[in-house]
Amino acid sequence: MRIRVKLFASVKEIVGQKELILEVPDGLTASALSHRVAMEYPGIRALVSYLKIAVNHEYAEGDRVLVDGDEVALLPPVSGGVDAFEIAQTPLSLDAMTAAIGQDTCGAIAGFLGIVRGFARGRRVDHLEYDAYPEMAIAKMRQIGDEIRARWPVDRIAIAHRVGRLGVGEASVAIAVASPHRHEALQACAYAIERLKEIVPIWKKEVWSDGAEWIGSTVDEYRTAGHKTALGTEERTHTFPPSVAGT
């Protein structure tokens, strides 16, 4: 069947077109269509969780089944924006995340990207496999967002964690916080990764050349390893800034 896809604002700029005509299989849902577009245009992958979907000029849920001739609009957040929390099966992009949460009240955006490291527990890691309880994980990410807003005057918050198989060097978690000043953005970003390790139900399996083991949830690991060692067990950590702009 043929679907007309309308694009706006940042999505239109990334794709380079304001409209797409796609041939898709019968029974495709609105959510599946948005992910299909993101696969064809990787620049918008990190934006998918932010997008609202409209079908034939009316907002629609992601499970809406499309029919031939439908017009689907992929709508970025309107002025004012929203926070975003996601358990993702596609690669994470901190650049796309920071672009999505920026607004004219922001003087700084602080970001964190956790990357799968090649050695852990004295062994060479081939890859990691992450699993999560998505509904609870997103609820806990929202809790972290609420806690941040109770402590610092931030504008927007985005947190995403990958699930599935991740090779060495791939990003497993991305966090971005936008605020008027850098001090609050940096503190809130650091707080977010600490709390994510404490309360978000995510499990990881380390796979080596000679075996594999489920390490447990990030919550269990955090409590076992202690507050300071938990951050480095499965990933190298990159923090952004120091190059953050703002005051």
C-alpha cells in the first residue's frame, strides 16, 4: 500500500524533504512507519521517541493500523518542548538528542554517553546484551526527571538506554540536560546517570570469547560494587562538556 508521509521543522531539515511517498506492507502500524523512516534516514533515529503521529489530520496512537492512501505526519515537539525517556533498540545519537532538547532559553546542554568497553572483570569482552523491563524503566526515568527538576532549574531532559546486542564502542546510554546555565546542567546530568544505575531495571550479559554471563540488573550491580565503582564496569564514559557553551 502507498502512504504519504509529511515532515516538519527539524525532521524536514534532517531528511531534506517535506514529504515522502512510501510503499509499505499491509497492516503496518503508525509507530512501525516512523521507525521505518528513521531506518532510512538515520539522522532522525534519536528523535523518534519525541515525535507525535497524526493520521489524516488527527493525532493517532502508535498502534494505529494504516490503510492505503493514509497521510501520516511525523510531528516534532511544538515550541516549549517535552522531556524524553526511551528504551531504544536502535543506535543512540547524543548529537541528535542535544539538538532535540535545545531551545532559546538554554545557555548550556550537558551530555553523557556511556560506551561499551572492550575489557571488563579482567576479560576481553566480545559484546554485551542488554535487557530491560521497558514500562518500568521509562517510569523510573521519569522519576529521575522529576527529581532533577526538584533540585535544579533545568529546561529539558532526555534519557535513553539501548537494549539488545551492543558491540564494543557502541553507546549503551545517552543523557542530555538543557538549562539556562552550565552549572545546573552539569550537576543534573551527573545526577541522572547515578540514579539510572540505582533504580532503572536493566540487565546486561557480558559475552566473552570463552563464555558469557548475565551480570544482573544495573541496580544489583550498583549495590554490590558500590557507588563509585558501578559507573565503570561495563562501559567507558564520555562526558560532554567540558566544551559546553553557556554561563
